[in-house]
Amino acid sequence: MYYKVLFKKNTVCLRITETRVFIFLFKTACVFSCSTTLKPFTMSTKSVSVLNDLTEINNDRIAGFEKAIADIKDENVDLKALFQEYSSQSRKFSQELTAIVAGYGEDVETGNSVAGTLHRAWIDVKSLFGGSDRASILSEAERGEDAIKAAYKVALENGDLSGTALETVSNQASEIKSAHDAIKALRDAARSMN
């Protein structure tokens, strides 16, 4: 790439190659030049692992909410809308985390965790034995929210993230906490009605 910029009657030219930046300053009859080697910024293995773990648990959250939406009866239709919102939220979070990891040229996690898959199987077994009332649905949803909230807390406390990754995870953690608190409040209200 080659850029030419006029700056206060001087011409500054930048030539950017894959590994070097050349800067030329043209002033009257003199030419000043310098160059520097570009060092690629890489993400630590621990940071990649943390972001991929968060992507995985967001994928679990999506699958969990979509499963709950499919199983919810008409009397709890309001929960379908809420769970759809949180499923979309995690889809967005997963995409943001994936973009950060891919932006550094690292391998991206796209699957679900074993723990999340087992949790959804447990929900299936419970629903066979009558665990499909509002309080039960919200209790299981809150259990899932506890897991993702804890994962974000660990990710922020371990000190492996910095820059954009840290800012993104911190913002997501705040939204996850709000979602957790909303589901917990609904669960508590449902329990008090029984």
C-alpha cells in the first residue's frame, strides 16, 4: 500500500508492506526517510482459551434457551419472548468473541461444551417427571445463568485478557449479570405464587 499526504506544505508518503512501514518526508529539496519493522500482535494462548471458553458457554446458553422455548407451554408465553431475547444476546456475544479470536488469526471455537449438553439432557429428564411448571423452568434457566455469570467472573479475574478482549468481556459480563438478575427475580416471584 502507498499513501501520500500533504501536511503543512510538506508531502509525507507512507509505503506499507507486509512487514515494514516506510515514511518519507519531502521538504523543499531534501528527502528525509525512515522505516520500521512491523511486529504482528498476537494473542496469548491463555487469552484465546478464555475467549473460546466464553464462546462455548454462550453457544450452550443459546441451545438451552432454544430448548426451553420449544418446550414452554402457552401459559408461559411471556418467557418465550424473554428467552428469545437472551438467546439473541448470546448469539451476538458469541459473534463478538469469535471476531476477536479470528482477528488475531487464532483458531475459533464454534461448538458447545460437554457440561452444557449434559445440563440440557438433565432438563429433558426432569420435564418427563413434571418439571415443566413456571418455577421449574425459571429455576433451570437461573442455574444456566449462574454458570455463564461465573464463567465471565473467572475470565475477568484471571488477568489473561487485555485491550479490546477485556473491554468486550467486561461489557458482556455486565449484560449477563442483568439477565441473570431478571431471571432470578422472575423465579422468586413464581415461587412465591406457589
